[in-house]
Amino acid sequence: MSDSEIDTASIPVIAPLFRLQFEKVQDSWVLLYPEGMVKLNPSASEILTRCDGRQSIDDIVTELESACQQTGLAADVIDFLSDALKQQWITLK
Amino acid sequence: MDNAEVTSPDTADITPGPPLWLLAELTYRCPLHCAFCFNPVDYARHESELDTDSWIRVLQQARALGSVQCGFSGGEPMLRDDLEELVGEARSLGYYTNLLTSGVGLNEKRARALKDAGLDHVQLSFQDSTRELNDFLSNTKTWKLKNQVASLIKEHEWPMVLNCVIHRMNIDYIDKIIEMAIDLGAEHLELANAQYYSWARVNRDHLLPSKEQIVRAEEVTARYREKYAERIRIIFVVPDYYESRPKKCMNGWGNVFLTITPDGTALPCHTARMLPGLEFPSVADHSVESIWYESEGFNRYRGKGWMKEPCRSCSEQDDDLGGCRCQAFMLAGDPAAADPVCTKSPQRAVVDAALDKAQLPDAELAPSQPLVFRDPKASRQLSRD
């Protein structure tokens, strides 16, 4: 499946290798993995904290659009999740 | 651990960020006798070890400062029978917990206890893939055991990083090492050339590969990387002697890394104790906060204020912060000098001389001494030299 063909009905979940956690001292969400850390920016955090293994990408987009009172976020979310998939931060089911 | 991918805040001269990476060297005791061990050559002079309560206090204090990655290392950390308790404490404090082990002592019972304690990740070190060479290099019979341990790691669903120290004597078998890692199901493979500190510095003549060996190993690695991209990530670290600019050691002195040695001495890296004229504080006497932010040992080489020429006026000073203070001391005799790996260093000739020697065929190498295996007797001998 190429990046542009990511199925928005699929359900993203944080990959077993990673742990998503809020760090008080850094005032941000981070992804932890063996001997490393990715500090997440606010929009990445909004998306990844919703990758809970229950909501589909469509659900996440709907929820974000409602939370941000904005429409047309789908392309950005899909772009980010495609990249996250490539980085192996998430898996899809 | 120089290649650890920890993102760091910008290096400021005044206020450092938190010690994101805490390396807990629980013990210098080890059943292996690796000729490239990164423990200090005089480790036998520092035999005392912090007790469980002291380690727990260190874990709590560092976590409060913002430490988030915790490595349990050694020596062989499995030799501490309170390892499970310390891992459990670290995990409940919110650390990502990493166990760096040779695998000796990691049996089914302890693996289960570590899983229950919340251990996140095991990095298993291999000396080589061929039994004979492995036993020679680690000087003990451990190859079969490591295969069993690798199975335990998979069974308990830990991400597995295999680490194999690469050097002149095993670099030509790098294809076998990679195939072994794939067979064992490792997600990551670190093929890190020995860094020439501590025991590897003593044994450098035996360990430094030739240029030809490195080029070939890189080609082989690239081939496997392409073929198995989906299954395994392979990191190959060239010896910094072959670079023209030094590494940004520890991502900056006192910037990200905090090492606590078995006796409680706090260091900006695991070899910094070798540096002359610097007192490093102990967690027995000071809080981690005062050690990290206020101690002379941690402040001395922070930022760039300590730099001499050619670093002081160098346009690349932010890229590498002058390289490694320990290497500068070992090769240039001055911890504030430019790391002699840099071709701008007036002492680069020292590195080139070592490289020239490494290009000789083995038969003509004539090392200055036989290979020295790490053990307490050799350590006491080297402490006297």
C-alpha cells in the first residue's frame, strides 16, 4: 500500500516498540523507544494520543475537526499518520 | 552509546536541560573478559557498590529532574540480585527501562520477574556470531547461552536490540553477524566499532580495522540493509579515527547524559573519571540536582566557554563541540584541546599514526603487547602502570 492509499477506515495504534507518555518537565508528549525519545509537537500529540486502538482514522479526523472547530483536517492527519507508519511509530489494524 | 538517538534541547552555555538519559552502572563485576570493555581499566580499585536504597533514591531524584530513559548496565547488571526491584521502581516512576546485558544470568525465572517488574527493553551484546571467535573474544563459553537468552527475549515480547562490538578480528565476518541477528528476530542491530577508550585503548593495535576492512563491511551492511529493510534496522558505526571531524560526544558534556558508577560517582560519561584535575561528586554526598546543575565536574566542559584554539574560533564548533574530552586527554594530553580526530587539530598526526599501523597486514602488525583481557588481575596491573 502506498502512502497516498492509506485506508481511513483502518485503526491506528501505537506500535509495541514505542510508549507514548506525557513528560511534565518538558511540558510535552514524547514517544519513548529503546534508548531513544521523540519529542512531539502539539499537533502530533493531538493525533497520536488518539491512536488508542479503538478509533479509526476517520473517527480521529472527525474528533479533531470538532475539537479544533475546523474542517478539512483529513489530508494533514493522513499525511502525518503515513509518516508515523513509515517511522514504525504506529501500526494499522 | 554514542549513537543513542536521544533528542536534546539546544546546548546553552548557561542553563543545561534535564539529564534525559540516566545510565545506572550497577556493578563493575562481570563474568566476561572482553578485550574492548568500556569499564575503566582501573575498575578493580572501585569495587564498592551502592545499596538498593541508594539506587532507588538516585532513580527518584533523577526522574524528578526529568530523566526519562534509564539504562541498567555494568559490568553485568544481572549480577545484582536487586535488579528486578530497581527495574520495578524505575518503571513505576515512568522511566523507559533498558537492560544492557551480556545475557549471563538471564534465565527463565529472572526474565519473568523482569517482565513483571515492567522492563521495557533488553539490549543483548554479542561478541561475534561464530562460536570459536565469540569465546575467544569474550574469553568464556557464552555463545550457546546468548542464543537461549535471545529466545527468552522474544518469548517475553521485548523489543530486542543486538549489539555487537566490531573490530579488526570480527569485521570480516559481519555478514554472519547480520544473518544471526535476523535469525534471532532482532528488531535492531548495532554494529558499533570499538571506541578506543579503556580496555580497547590498551588493545588498540589488535582492534583497529584497516580502511579496506571498513569499506567492505559498509558495503556488506548496505546490501543487507536493503534486502531486509522491513525486518531489521542496522546501524553501523565507523571508528571515529577514520572520520575527519570528531563526534559530538555524549551530545554535549553534561547536556543529556548522566552516568552513575557502581560506587555512586556521578559522571558526564562513563569514562570521564580518567580526566585529571576534576572532582566528580558522589550521590552519597549530594543530590542529583546539585550534581547536575552546580558541580564543577559537570560544569567544566559544558557549552563552549572552555574551548581553546582551534575550536574557539572554529566555524564548526556547534556541530561537534570540540569532540570528546577523554579522547583529547588520551591523545593530546589536554582535556580542553580539540579532539585529535579533527583534521584541524595540531595532534591529528597521533591518530594518523595509529591508522597507518592499522593498514599493515596482520603478520606485520607487531602489536606493542599481547591482547589484554579484562579481569581484576589485569586491572590491578594496569592501575599501577
